[in-house]
Amino acid sequence: MKKLLLPIMIIAILIAFYEQSLEKKNVYILVIAVAVFMFGMIKLSAKTPSKNQDKEDDNV
């Protein structure tokens, strides 16, 4: 999943940057590209363990 998610996120952010550089910007494309990027970041960061996980385990 991670191998598929990273290229999709990179393509989405590149599309957003390209669309931003145009003279006539399409807001819908920008919003969709940023939403895809943020969804990917949420999926990737969900697997990152918390810094306080060890402290929480000690308190139990």
C-alpha cells in the first residue's frame, strides 16, 4: 500500500504546483490535489507509533 500511496501523493502535489503556476487557476483541481495529498499523509502517519507509547505502557 505504501509503495502505491507515495507516487499518487507525489503526482497530486505536482499537479497542485503546476495548476498554481498557471495564469487561470482551476480551484477544483487544486482542492482535489491537496485533499488526495492530505489523505495520503494521514494514511502514512497512522502507522507511525506515538512518542508517548512507552510511557503509557509503563503506567498500566
